[in-house]
Amino acid sequence: MTTCSVPNPYKPTKSADPSQPDPEETMSRDQIEALQTERLNWTLHYAYENVPAYKELFDEHGVHPDEFKELEDLAKFPYTDKEFLRKSYPFKSFATPMSEIRRIHASSGTTGQPTVVAYTEDDLETWGTLVARCFRMSGVKPGDKVHNVYGYGLFTGGLGAHYGAERLGCAVIPMSGGQTDKQVQLIQDFQPEIILSTPTYLLTIADGFRKHGIDPRETSLKHAVLGAEPWTEEMRHEIERTFDITACDIYGLSEVMGPGVAGESVETKDGSHIWEDHFRPEIIDPFDDRVLDTGEPGELIFTSLTKQALPIIRYRTHDLTRLLPGSVRPGHRRMGRITGRSDDMIILRGVNLFPSQIEELALQVPTLSPHFTLEITRPKRMDQMTIHIERREEATLEEAQEGGKKLVHEIKTKIGSSASINVVEPGSLERSSGKLRRIYDHRDK
């Protein structure tokens, strides 16, 4: 068994009534911060004493867990990132022996060595509970049928969402991604009230309904819980109009837990509440690493408070957002919309921009669809961006091209970057059943 000089103050509990909030959800801010202080003290000692990589990192930076006395002391400890985990591939970042591990997930490894994450039995209990919290806040009820489009397998999305929905008391349809025609058929046949998906793939499913002559607004669906990629308010409105449903965000990342780190309320749709009884968030300046105040935009950082198999200390997510006071759950702060990732930022002739900014402007042009890609080239040593975007079915090519001119003007005016536009036919751009690739940067070639 793993040991720690500080007793673990956490033991997962199951809510007696899954339709009602957990007691920790309704804690005051003072109660949450007192809980965070106690749990952080355990986490820092636990990681230091059970993961050699953490001991080495803390020693390098001349800091010891005994120096943590209050929440502000967390800033004394060093940041971690994907590279920190990759150096421990596959299992050296685990704090527990394999006999205590009940699940192993991993990233795709498309950008380097995969990151490997693990869960004890208690970790899985916590994960299911937090996903259930998110779904309940987003309008999902016990007894609902849930059509789960998130990918199963090593990706945390499918199984994370699956067990959270079961914890809430739902009947899960484990469809996974792809096979759009099959998605349409099962939604028609099984009549689910809930769909879980990436926002862009849900629009692909809408195209599938139209291909079969079915109005997406006439389905059984009532609520969508969407995540795994940044999306804008304009995208929310597009999805809600298309399906006549409510659409709420769910946030997470594998290294921190998976889906369920934060979730959005169907009542307010004002950003995802972070479950701060299990995670301590910070916002830092991505350029000089300063910790920023509540309300200031920057890069999101997480420290886990209760994880056993894989404790995470000041993990840099690269997601750009800001922290806001809680609303429907006042003790838990909210995340603003993810505006992009610091590693997805495009620098074009000295101007910084994100795909989400293009999405926001494109969805304000009635003749243009949400389906687009950005191609970056460097002919004659000068950066150039081409937006390939589909026209809407109801718009003529000429109308969409006029809309494209308007989009280029708006990008120049509001972002300060020049672009060219290529309006293409509906359905001609690549679709993805998982995380969508928006950027094709050919400058290095």
C-alpha cells in the first residue's frame, strides 16, 4: 500500500439521491478553501513521497511540502506539463503500485510520446461522481436515455462520460464516434433525450439527418453536453437552433482526470463551474508565469486534491480562459469560455489569433456554415492565411462568396489580420468524430 506522512483527508462517498446535489457542491467559498488547504497539504506530501519525479522536481526548485501552510503557498511549487509526464512513460508517474490500479488510459501520442494516466478504485468513484454532477447541472435526469458519441478506448471521453451517466441513473447507449448514418438511425430508433458529443461532430450528425430528409429539430433530443474542443457562444446558438435543444459545456483533460473537471448549468449557461473540492485552479500569464487575479485572462493551471494513482501538481493545460466567481454553485469558481490554447495560437504577420475567433465571426454571417479550416502558407517569405469554408445549403455560391468577403473584412477589422477566402460546397470539408483539426500550417514545409 502507498504511504504518506500526512493522513488522507478524503474518502469518496455516494450520494443517496443522484438527482440531488452532493453536499460538497453547495459548500460556501470559505468551506471550499478550508477543504482545499487540508487536501493540498496531503497531496503535496503524497506526491513528494510516492513519485520520484516529483521529489526530484521539488528538490531542484528548493521547495518542500512542509512549506505549504496556506493556499497562497502553492505558488512556491513548480509547474508541470505533458513533458513532465512523458519523461516518466509509461508508469513511473504513478503514486500507487499496480495492484491498486483499476484503469489505465493514454493520449494518442500524435504530437510525441503518449501521456499515460491511471485510476485507483477510489479515483474511479470520484470520476463517476463528478461527471454525474456535470450532467445533472446540464439538465440530465435519472432515467434519461443518453446517446454517447464520445470515443471509447484509451481516450478518456467515452468511458468517463459513460460511467458518469450510469452513476446518475441513466441508460447509456455506447455508440462512440463515427458511422454518422448509424448515429442517425439509433437516435431515431432509440429516442434518447440526451446526446454527448464534440460540438463540431454534432453538426455533422445534423447533416446526416438532413441527408435522410429528417429535420434535426424533430428528434427526441432535449439536451446536449458538449466538450473535448473549444467552442463559442455562436456555436452554442447554432447547435440549439439546429436541434431545438439546450447545449451545455463540460470540461476536462486526461492528465487532470478526464471529462467532469468542470460543468455548465442549464439554468444560466454562464461558464463551467470547477469542482474545487477536488481541483485547485489557477490562472497564470502564459508568457511570464505570473499568477493572475480572478477575472484576468491567461492560462489555466490545475492541482489535484484527491487523486491517488496520478497526483497532478500545478499542471499547465495550455487552455486560455479566466476564473470567475461561482453563480449557481457559489463556492466553486467558474471558467470563462476557452478562447483557445496557447499552443494553438496562430502568429500571422505579428498578429496573434485563434480558430475560435474565426468561428465566432463566421457564425455571424448567415450564408456561411460552421465548417471551416485554416490553411497557413508562406509564399515569397510572407505569411498567408486561407479560410476554406462551406456555404450553407440554403445559400447560393454567389451569396456565400459575398458573405466570405464580409468575413474577411470583419477579420481585418476586429482581429487585425488579412486573410483570403475559399467558399466550398456543403459537405466537402473533412469531418471528424473526435477532436476537430482546424489548422493546417504548411509554413515549415
